[in-house]
Amino acid sequence: RQMCIRDRYGIEFGDSILPEDLDLADRLFDAGVEMLQAVGIYCMDTGTVMKVTEDEIWDAIECSPKSITVGRGVDAVTVSARHGNARKRPVVNGGPTAATVSEKNYSKMMESYAQESIIDTLYCGVSNTYKGVTVQPGGPSEMYNIMSEMKAIEVAKANVGRPGMAVFGPESAISTTSRISVNLPNMGMSPTDGHDIPLMNEMKINRTGMMMQAACEISGSVIM
């Protein structure tokens, strides 16, 4: 089916991985809409495929916000939709971006990004140890670890004079419980930060991801 869609829309990249041809960009979008309808999204926990119609896809696009403001005070930035060859400067997100970072160096690494004036927002890394002990997803160590990470980021931002800088993450929060807990008072995330809840590879999702999304939607949190 994928081969048929590619051929039907005449999708050929040649030597470039970035489509500079506007007509090709439009064909890629249309092909993506058709593929999403055909393939759907596979839920790994239930073994079922969630099907969507073209109307539902367009409704989701039209209902999505065209801009959001993240961060607080003088550190707040507005993230808005951009078009090809836009002259408007993009919002620059900096950080280890879900890469593993040692517990010892976590705060200093985040500080090294936050101190750069070109960086507008921060993206969390992953610390897989807490006080030298390997973190177990779904257990108390995960909760302690994620709280420690968020506090380390708060210290990093304060050290460079950007306490209101928005944070996207948290990447170490594997379970629904720990992800939701970061919104509690004194846990680190604020309503102006962004929760990273992507699909899994190959158009898959699990119930944990769906519960994270539901919790963020109900609480009014930003989903990136």
C-alpha cells in the first residue's frame, strides 16, 4: 500500500532529504493523509487499530492551536505556525533531547544550554540513575528521579538568570503516574511548560501514552 501511495503521488526525493519543491510538499501532505486513513494507529496493549477518517484528520488540524505561549515573564516565547521560507525567526529549542545524561552532570548540562541567548526553550534529557541506583520504571525510584531532574533544571535556569524559561519533557517519566505527578505543586513542571507525548515508532501507541494525553488535555497542559 505504501508503494502504491508513493507512486500515485509521484514522490521522489532524489539526492535531497528535504523537499524544496512546494508542489512535492503538497503531495507529501496529501499522501500522508491518505496513508493515515489506510493504516490507522495501532494500539500495542489491545492489539487493535484505531481508524480515522479524512474529516476527523482535518477537524484535528483545524482545531489545533495556531500559536501557543510557553514560559513565564520575560522568558516567555510564542510558538506559532510557520510556512516554507518564512522570514520569521523560529523558536530554538535546546537540550539533550531525550538522550541519556549522567546524574552528576545533568544540571550543568542543562545550564550550558540555558545560558546561550539563541536558545529559547529547554528540552529534557534522561537520567537513568538516582543517587547512583538504576531507576526502575513504575516504582518509587522513577518518581524520585523525575523530581530530582526537574529540580536540577530549575537550578540550571536560575543560575543563568532565566527562571521562566519553558521546559519540554520530562523524558524520564515512563509511567503515567510519574508523568502526571510532575504537574503537582513543587514538582517542577508549570502550566506554561510543554509535555512531550509523541507516538511510538511506525504509527503505534500504548495505553500509557493515551492516558498521558488524556491527563494533559483535562488539566489544560501544553502537549508538544
